Amino acid sequence: MKPTLLFFISLFCSAQVIWAQKKNEPVTDTVPKIEKYGIRVGIDLAKPLRTLIEDGYSGFEIMGDFRVTKKFYAAVELGNEKKDWTEPYVTAKTSGSYAKIGFDYNAYENWLGMENAITLGVRYGFSSFKQELVNYRIYTDNPAFPSQLISESKEFNGLTAHWAEVIIGVKTEILNNLYLSINAQIKRKITEDEPENFGNLYIPGFNRTYDYSKFGVGYGYSISYLIPIFKKTEVFKETTQNP
């Protein structure tokens, strides 16, 4: 009788332990996650703002991207800029258009229902522009003979420049399908056409140039809207503890 009673008591205790363990085990629920695929179009807000507050500058840029895979986006930017450049020994004007094409990689893993992005992108840039040399001074270090101002205007048309750039950006969905973005750009010139006896001070799309470096920088603030074309459903695993 005693061995039988002990057997049933041990069996009951084992069942209680197993039940307690199963109660505390995490439960994995599967929730459908909808991913949007489409064309996102927008404008750069930084250039119109510069146009309003910076004398001698005007510009605009439109942009777009298309989601190719879950993480990769094909991207393009098109723009136009005009810039008056005044330095102690030279005054010049630059105007022209540019295009940039490449891709973005989204390094941010969104939570369920979010569509934000932290992107790392690469672009190939091309610019077609003209330079106008308004006036310049002949440099001299002799105080007895002041430098002479030459006001003979010269125009150089059909200039081109090519460069590569890396873009780091953040996109935030503020309303359904509406995004605000900010980005920083590091550029490296590949080739450029230079006027005879005169260097390019500014290249549309590339920004300011430097005699001692092929590198340049840029930035942008943009607003864009996503036009969904199709959607994909993925399984999102959500882990919870039993009560």
C-alpha cells in the first residue's frame, strides 16, 4: 500500500512541476507584417531655404526612390543651381543642372507598423554648367603698384563634372506615407572641365571646390510622399510570457 501511495504522490508532484514550467515558457505569436513597395517622390527643402536667405544663390532639387528589395532602394536626384561667387581677387557666376543616381541601404529594423529608415547610400553625380568670369585682380606684392582690376567679362559654356558620393540619412514617417528626411553627403570629384586660366569655384550638385582637395561636402532636408504600388506580407514573430 505504501509503495503505491508514494508512486501516486510523486506522479502528482512531477505533473505540478511540468505544468509550472510550461506556464512560464515564452509563447511565440506570429503577426502578419505588411511591407509597402512603391515610388517615393519629394523635394529638397534646404535649397529653397538657401534661395530665400542667401544672396546670390538660387536652386531646387527633386528626388525619388523605388524599393527594390526589403533593404535596398534605387534612388535619383535632379536639380539646378545658380551661384554668385565673390572673393578678394575674383568675381564669378556659376549656373547649371545636375543628376545623381545610385542606391540606398536601410540599416534600420522597423518595429511592427513603422516605416522609418536609417540609410547609407552611394551616388554617381554628373553636372553640366557654365561659368562667367565677371572680373578679377592681377595679384602683386608690390605696395607701390596696386593690383589692377580687370572687368572684361568672359563666359565658358559646355562645362561638365563627374563625381561619386556617399550619403548618410534618416527618414521618418510623420503621417501615413509622408516622410521628413535629413542627410549628409561626402563627395569626391572624378573629372571636371576647367576654363582656360580659371578654375571652377562652384559646381552645381557638387558645391564648392577646393584647389588642394578633390573632396566636397553637402547636406539636405527633404519632404517626400510614398506612392504604394504593391504590398508584401511577412511573418513577424512576437514573443510573450505566459501569465
